[in-house]
Amino acid sequence: MNAKMPRICYTKPSITELEVAYAADAAANGWGERCYDYIVRFEDGFRKHLDVSHAIATSSCTGAMHMGLAALGIGPGDEVILADTNWIATAAPIVHLGATPVFVDIQPHSWCIDPADAERHITARTKAIIATHIYGNLCDMDRLLDIGRRHGVPVIEDAAEAIGSVWHDRRAGSMGLFGTFSFHGTKTLTTGEGGMFVTSDADLFEKVLTLSNHGRARGQVKQFWPDDVGFKYKMSNIQAALGCGQLERIEDLIARKREILASYAEKLSAYQGISLNPEEAGTVNGAWMPTAVFDRGIGITREMLQQAFSEAGIDARVFFHPLSSLPMFVEKRGNRHAWDIPERAVNLPSYHDMTEGEITRVTDVILGLIENRAAGEPLLARSA
């Protein structure tokens, strides 16, 4: 690696003087009667952005999912269907509640849950289907919502990675019974850590609102009187202040992510056999994490990619391992796409201030690997 070349991070937030000013105000003045000001403002702004009725700021997307599932009464003996391609955070709340995660395969083009496979796994114990919009890609929500209606099973959206993604004029996270979002420092919109629970179901909102405040219902007149055993998944006022600043910049943040994905696509377009995050007609991909999946015939593996990027001073993430490959779960190799794709894929750097030169450094690594693999072999053809 050339020592003069700075390391390229895979992601980092875009923080401006606007966010700093809001956070400083919250730190200096956001106490006493103002201790919830930025939280309420952030929730209201996010609710309007998504065009949903209710939003609750949380300490994480995982916490939002935990409370939502708990509010549905999910517990021991119940099953929740989700894609085998997921981060553990989506499955953990199911396990914490004593229910069973049922892992199904993904579609090879979207890398999201396969609706047909999800429907095949519905039983009398199925209490929910979680649609995870992986890396900003969109699940087939029309098919999933239809399946949910026909079987009387709620569809939940894990939109942790899908801020900016739109399914036929409906924003990701706004279509299911409830949706959850992440504002981790790696996400398009960040509060450092944090999340959001959203829904347009008034009754569900009240249940989650109560659970989010140690089981204290907002209509309860007794001071410090919980009506149930709830949770402590609240966002701080300072975090929400950061979120308010980010939300004012949300269109720019999303647009930059999409520009970076488009640049990758243009630079890699001369080669067949490389698939990037798809964007079907009528949809918008928020492009949180540009990802390259290589056709198996090219012969490029996850390990080759990791080594090449490391030597070039570039951070790149592996595609999520199938959850059923983890030691705490039972293997399900029948989910062939979820097991196959991670072996020949990589997440690419995509932070807001990334330059075209840095994007070129990333694609040069990929193209160098391709040329080396193809040397003397007709493994890969350039597009006409």
C-alpha cells in the first residue's frame, strides 16, 4: 500500500455546523421543561417525512423492533418469518421475547426476502413477517402485504438501512403495520446511536408509547405509576438535536448516497457479471450501502476481495452472513441464495464526502482483480 494514500473508510457521517449548533443548544439548554423539545421536534419531522401518523424516537432500531413485537403480544410458541440475509439485530428481539425466528431465502436480484418462500413457511404459529430492506434495496411490498392480508399476518418493515428508499410513491417503513429505522453512525441519517418506531395504527402506537416509558401510560394521573413492565429504549434530547439537523438535510444526504452508487455503476458498467443495488421501475433505492455481487463464473470470492481491499488501504464490509449459519441457530442451507451470495459479494465505501478519486480507487481494486482472474481465460467479457 502507498503510505501517502489515506485510508478510505467504508462509511462515516456528514456533520455540519447546523447539527453542532443544535446539539450544543440541547446540551446547554435542553433540560427541565425543555428536556423533550428536540425529541418531539425530531419525531414530528420524521413522521411528516414518511407520511405516517405516529413516530417514537428510540435508543436503537433494535429497541424499536423489540417494543413493536412485544406490543403485538409475540412470545413463546410464536413464529416470526424473516429473511436469512439479515443482521442479528433483526432476529434478536424475536429470541428475547421467547419466539422462534423462521429464516427464509432471499430473491437473487434484490437480496431481500422471497415472498413465495415466506408464504410457504406460514403456519398457525406465524405471528408476523419482517420485511428487511437490505442495504437500501426494497422488498416486494405489494406481494408481501397481499400475503399478509390473505393469511391475517401483519407485515413489519425493518427499514434500518432504507432511509430514502421509495416503493411506488410510498417510503420504506411506511407500508407495514409498523416500521423501524436506525440512526447508527454508519447510517445515511445519524444521531450517533438511535432509532425510530413508526406506525399509522393508533392503538399500536399507544401500546408502544407505554412500553417505551417503563410501562407508564400517558393518560395515567398517578405519578411514577407504571401500568405494565415496559422498556427503557428512549432517545436523548442531545441525540434528537443531531437528528433534527440531519433531517433538515435529508434530501441532500439521500441524493449524495444515490450519486455515489451511480458513480460506482458507471465505472463498473464496462463489465458484465457484476450486480449492484437494483432499482426497479417505479422505485427509488436510497443506496445506503452500495454492494457488488459477482457472478460465480468470474471466480472472485469474498476472501479475495477482503485481501485486495485491505492491501489497497480501503475498508470494505462483507455481505451479511446468513443468520442460519451462526452458531446460535440451526443451519438452513436450503436458503441457497442467502448462503451463496455472501461468498462472492462486498459492501463498498460510500460516505457523504467521498470524492470521485476515492471511488475510482475502489473500482480500480475490483477491475484489477477481474483482469488478473481473466488473464488468459475468457471468464469475463466487456460490455459492448
